[in-house]
Amino acid sequence: MRIGFIGAGRVTEVTARHLLKAGHEVAICNSRSPETLATLIDELGPGATAETKDQVAQSDIVIIAVHWAHAQEALKGIDWTGRVLIDAMNAHLYPPDISLEGVTKSRAALARTGLTSSELVAQWAPGARLVKSISNVPMEWISDFGDDKPQTVLFTSGDDAEAKRLVIDMLNDVGFAAIDLGSLTVGGALHEVGAPLSGLELHFVRRMRPESR
């Protein structure tokens, strides 16, 4: 598939490398211009292109991976109706404070809205088939691109079953173990930043059946 990224930071770099290795194409945009992404595109290699936001939005799946404070602005100007959009962000409402105290303050502020962070993203991208995923682990934990890399668990939540299945299949194909936690309201509350399932390094291990005697 062709996977688009809004944002060109660490989440995009790491996720794009996994996707490219699995045979997908990636298109990346930032808040400036495609020309400013030349170094990143060269490092990613064949299959990666720098494009405008309008072009990136035409991808099979779009991943938004910008600083939370810039998310609403980054989603503007696109008709998201029917598009599969992955929220790969963590709602640090007080950047750049990502300390425990900062996360606690962010959680408290988010709680006052009565919504999960992804439900807010859904409001900012009306009509999108929104899926939350990728954001529950630091990128350092999934920066192994080898064939024998650990099958790291990535949690997934969303209200559109078909879109969620597409994202889960993509993540499993890349070599992760995607687990469906349900809706944005229920599942999203479990794996957004500061939640019980955020920041857990879990690996899927397939047990071998003992040989019959």
C-alpha cells in the first residue's frame, strides 16, 4: 500500500522504515515544503517520497505524527471523509514537558474535556475513519529493522471496524503484533499517554506445541 505521513519526526522515520522494508510505499509531508525533506527521503531510500499535504492525503492510509500542539492545524484543509487516518500521537498538552509531572498535568487537562485524545482528533478530522495506534511505545523500542526483530505489541482502537482491520493487518504484515482494544472511547482511554497500557514493552511469543510422545 501507499502510506502517507503528516509530520516528519522520529515516529515517521521509524515507522516508515518498517513499512518500506515490508514493501509498502511512503509519502511524507511537513509544515514547510517537500524540498526540506530531502535528507530524510535520501536516508529512507527507494519507495519514499516527499510530497505536499494534499498529495499525502490521497494515500491508502494516512498517519498523523506531529507534536500534539500542532495537530489541529495540521489536519486542516483536507476533506477527510472516508479516509483511513491513524492517530500516532501522544497528547502532551504542555510541550516540551514530557516528564511524569507533565504527563499527569496533560491527563488531568484532557480528562476535563470528557474525551479521549483520539476523540478530539476525530473532531479535528471530521469524516475520517480514525484509528489510534503506534503511539503506545517509544520509538527506541521498535528501532530494530532486522528479520528477527521482536514482535512488539502495538495497541489499536477505533470505531470503524473495517478501517481498524486494515490497520491491524498492515501492522502485523510489518512484523508487529497489533491488538484490538475496541472503540476510541474505551480502547483509546487504555493506551493514550499516561494510561495503564501506555509505555508497556510487550512482545508476542508464539508457543511451540510439545512433540507428541
